[in-house]
Amino acid sequence: MQPHKRVMGSRANAKDEAMVKRTSFEGDSCPVARALEAIGDWWSLLIIREALSGQRRFGEFQSKLGMAKNILAARLRALVDHGILATAPASDGSAYQEYVLTPKGRGTFPILVALRQWSEEFDNHPEEIATILVDRKKGRPVRKLELRADDGRLLTQADTTLKLRPAPRRRSA
Amino acid sequence: MQPHKRVMGSRANAKDEAMVKRTSFEGDSCPVARALEAIGDWWSLLIIREALSGQRRFGEFQSKLGMAKNILAARLRALVDHGILATAPASDGSAYQEYVLTPKGRGTFPILVALRQWSEEFDNHPEEIATILVDRKKGRPVRKLELRADDGRLLTQADTTLKLRPAPRRRSA
DNA sequence: TTGTGTGGTTGCATTATAAAACCATAGGCC
DNA sequence: GGCCTATGGTTTTATAATGCAACCACACAA
């Protein structure tokens, strides 16, 4: 008989609501956390990346990314729920469905660019990176993303601060 | 005698090398995947975010983020291994250690800005976002991140393409 | 009607994450 | 020094997520 050292919940019978659950950032007030809630897992951004490069079919994502079909299905569902992808009834005639990016989905483009440029600049083996993002018209590499002030000055992290958002000021109703 | 808790490996005899493991993007040639390999999990970017806003101590991260100490420890170790954080021997006199951002760590700033701006633009409840990123000098909100061509033209996703990186052209030895 | 490809779901093993208990030092206090 | 507490973790245990393979449903073709 072990000294069952741990009383645990002691909630021997009740509802058993000690759910551990992978903490959600849904109600968090930090916009970074809120973004990660939607696309902060291992696969979502890669799916979006494929979608941005033109893939739309389940099988296309699956073969390009080499991921398990069940997680792909789960991720696609989550992305649709988050309004990042939408299901379109067809496109090539066949009665299958497709997954296309919504404006919200296409809006992730700067995130992907930022990730790419971070790898290009700091990766330990940048020579293993196969692709370059180029301006379509000239074919030349793009510049680094620029953060500018209202008046156009180029900003670094040190030039910025976080400020509390002013209260929404509700009308007295 | 404990019921030897878990068969675990059970590597009874043969190969048993069917390890499932959470697929790694380490060797992937896509820079986005390579970035996600380092900071693509649930907590790393939030830890980096706290570090960028000045936190350095284990307890500070733990209390600000409200995460379990064991995962915080694991994440900090991983971030140090990836060269994003470094441990500094002290700073306030006490013999404890601190975690400070390396240049590679500070280089993630555009990623965080991109995530923030994506939330600001597309979140379903943007009124719940508490903070605004402002220019420190003027106190006014910053502009959206800008992607520009070599010659300064502002680019959208549709104006860009991926090109294969030219071979490194090794000298004949 | 059988076959095949696409687009999934289900079952099971393994891994990661979470929460809480535990532990090892460091520093302060007497 | 001996005791206390705070800090900074590690260990233990439980639950959720992931990965793989097998299975299944339907569309379409022969």
C-alpha cells in the first residue's frame, strides 16, 4: 500500500473540474498573445504560407508539408473557425472543396516576412535557406521591413514604447 | 516495490525506432520553418516580449506570464540554446542569474510588431487590446510595417515572389 | 461494378504541457 | 552559527496534443 502521498483534489466524486488544458490566451489583453492564440502553433503559419503561395487543396497541403492528415484536418478547421481560411465549394469542376485565404489570412503576410527576415539575418546556417523573397517586377531582393513613426522617421525597438489604449469613451446612452 | 510506473521505452528487443516525436523543422530549407523551430511554440515569443520590455529574472517572467515554472525553465533553456537569450551572472548584486536578450533575440522585434499589428487590424474584439505601440519621442502610434523594394517602392504580397537562392559558388578548393 | 484517388476520421502510442509538491541555495535576522 | 523565508528551479503526476497507420466515405472513371 503506497502512502498515497498526494491528496490531489480530494474531489473524489464531484465534477472533476481540475482540467489542465493547454492555457489559452483568448482573453489576454496583449495583442501578441491574441495573435498567437490563432496562429501560434507549429503548423498554422506553414499552412498559411502554402496558401499564400497558391495551394488550396487538402492533398496539396498534406504533400507539401508532409504532415499527418488528422492534424492537418484539425488545423484547417481551426483556421476556418478563426476566419483565416474559408472553404470554397469548388474551383476545378470536381465536387471537392478548397481552402482559400480570407483577407485576415492574407493579412499575415508581414508576419511571415518578419520570420523569414529574422532567419536570414540570424540563422546559424543561412546557406541552407533555399529561397529569397524578391520584388516581382525587378526580381531583386526586398528590403528589410521598416517600422516608421507617424512622421516617417525610421524606428528601432528602442525608439518605441507601449502606451495604454485610451478608454473607448462610451456615449452616455 | 513500485509498479514500475511506465513501460516507457519497452524497447523489448528489436529496433523500436518508430519514435513519434514532434516533427522538427531543423533541416528544412524554408526560412519560416527554421524560425518557427526556434520561436514557434506557445511561450517563446511571449517570453521574448517580456524580455524586450525589460524583464530579466526567472520570477519576473513567471509572475508576468503566469506560466508553470517547469515549462518556463525548459523554454528559457531552449532560448539560451538557440542563442536568443544569454545568462548573465548577476546585475543587482544578488548571486542569482539573469536572462538577457542577445542581438538575435532583439532581432525578433519586427516579428512581434507584425503579430501585434495583425491583431490590431483583424482581431474580432480589438477593443480588448490594452496597449498601443507608439513612437517614444512623439508619443504617437507607429505606422504599419512597410515592405519596400530595393528601389523604395512599397510592396504588397502580390508584388513579391520567391526565387531560388543562387548556389553559393564554392571556390575550387 | 469494380477500382482508384481524394479527403478525411478513428485508434493507439508517444510527447508536450500543466499544476503542484518538493528541494537546494542565498540572504536576512537573532 | 541556527532558523526563517524568498528565489529559482527540479520532480512527480495527470491531461492534452501530436504523429502514424489503419480505416472509411464519397466521387469519379473504366
